[in-house]
Amino acid sequence: QVQLVESGGGLVQPGGSLRLSCAASGSIFRLYNMNWYRQAPGKQRELVAGIPRGGRPNYTDSVKGRFTISRDNAKNTVYLQMNSLKPEDTAIYYCNAYGGLEYGDYWGEGTQVTVSS
């Protein structure tokens, strides 16, 4: 079992920044592909950014150049730095650890990000 705990959400003005963190339990964090998803009211959950265990980060088009995903395997933590935030970034952000059939698929409970003036 892997437990994921997100933090760092909140209310920010358009153009502002937030840094989300996701702390994972367990000793095999490095074996998981780590992802950030978001879900806005009335919309489907979408993949925002991912960082594979041994690959390059990837981003959905709407956040490229504004968001940066990173991971610290020594701290069992994945981060999402969000800059130049827009009202359309408002959503609940979820951390996901994907390890396939061998290691499983785990989700955090989410953290609310609200971008509003």
C-alpha cells in the first residue's frame, strides 16, 4: 500500500504561483511513475503533468511553460510548481502514483486550487 498526501493548495490571484507537494509512504517510491491530475467542477479529471521513474516530464498543452513537475526520490515527494496561474486552472489537484500491475495504482485525496481575483 502507498499513501499519498497532497499539500500546498489554496486561493491565489491570476498571475500568481503555488507549489503543490505530494508525500508518499513506502520504500519503493522511485519505482512509480508520478502524476498530477486535476478535476474542475462539471469536468472530467485530466492529466496535468507526469514524471516517469526514469523518463522526462510531460505536460498537457494548456500548462506547458507555466507548470513544472519534479520529484525527490530521497524524500518520497513529487512537486508541481505552478506559475502564471489562470482562473481556468481552478480545480482539485490529485496526486497519482502509477506502478502498473506489479506495484499498483494509488491516489491522494486532492487539494483545492482556486485562482480568482
